Amino acid sequence: MNPIEIYRYDSWCSFKSDIISELFTDGIFQEGKYLFRGHSSSDWQLTSSYDRHNFPIDKFSKLIEMFKSECEWLHVDKTVMNNEKYFIAFSQHHGIPTRLLDWTYSPYIASFFAFSDVVLVDESTDKIAVWILNTESGIWTHELGVEIINIPSVGNLRIRNQNGCFTLSCTQHRTLENYVKNVSEKCSGWALRQCILPSTEYLKAIPDLNSMGINWSKIYPGIEGCVASSLLNWRCQNLNQG
């Protein structure tokens, strides 16, 4: 079996109706068995902000150490300061490029990120992608080099509202795709699946997701979320009429 699969859907409705039955043989959603990540372009790879900049991999820990030193005079929660993984997530939340990659336990939240970025960023893309990570494939371990980590939402409500978690890479591979190919012989079944949909399906997906309570106002509570929601809805109306 190929450790990286590609599924193509012709509509939001077909994706939404098929995704649960294709992933779960009994048709019942089991939170935590799979992770999801949305990309507004199917051409994008699964790469962290640090690796996208092509920064030296062996210098990553030094960057985190320097930021931690700068934070010592601030009132950062001790649980965060004293836990390496928590502090890396804290660093990313505040704009430091890290080797973390954001995921969510919800296929719908992942879809929202993919479709809303198509509208807000206004990039020319024909296809969006929802990536799926199979947590039971046996390769997401610290020993092999990429692990799944869950971070408590201390000082970061976005993690809770996104139903989020992360993968953390400590390998020489700058993409998860390359990592999976490198350890494919240790993989039990498929490890990653890319679901590709037409980007124009945002006209159906965004109102549908909003009816589920998935929107910027809920994900990013506060003025920032209100701004993003207003812009998204305004852009959708204009694009639909134009």
C-alpha cells in the first residue's frame, strides 16, 4: 500500500458525504484516530514555517533558546516555560518560526481554513487540499523523528477553539511527505492522505461550515476574529455576485 494516498472529489457535498464512511468502516467518527490540515492550494507541501524559510535545521534549538531568554522577564506560565514542547508551541503562537505543523481533529475546521484562505488571500488556485494524517500508521514517534503532540490551551484559546494539535519534526526532512517516504517500510497502512477539491466550492462550503458554528469569530474570539469574519463574508458576497 502506498503510504501517501491522493483522493479527488468533484464537490464539497461529495467530500462531506464520503469522508467519514471512507475513514471509518462503521461510519462513526472517532476523534483522535485521524488528524486534518487544510491548504488553500493542493500544490503546497506539508512543511513547517521554519523549514519553509530553509533555515539551518541544526540551528533551530538555538533560536528557541534565544527567545526563551528574552521571555524570562515576562510573566509566562511556568508550565509553559519549563516544558520544551509547550514552549515551542508558545513560540510559534507569538510569531517565532518553528518546526511544528498545525493540525486539527476536525475535518470541517481543516476545510474551513483551506476555503477561507482562498477567499481572503485571493490567490489564484484551482484546487484546495485537506490533508489527513493516520495516527495509527506507526511512524509518528519521537524515536523515528516526527511525533504528534498535544498542547494545553494555557494562554492560547485558539488551540482549544481549533480542536488543535501539532506534529513536531526533529529530522533532516523538510516536509512530512519526504519523512513518510523515508520510513515507509515501517508504516502500517497509509500514513498521509491528500483530499483534493475544486477551490470554487467555497461558495457552498463556507456557508455550510458557518451553519456548523465554524467561522473566524468562533475560532479567533475577539476583534481579530470579527474582522476576519466580516472580510470573509463580504468577499464571498462580492465574488458570488461578480
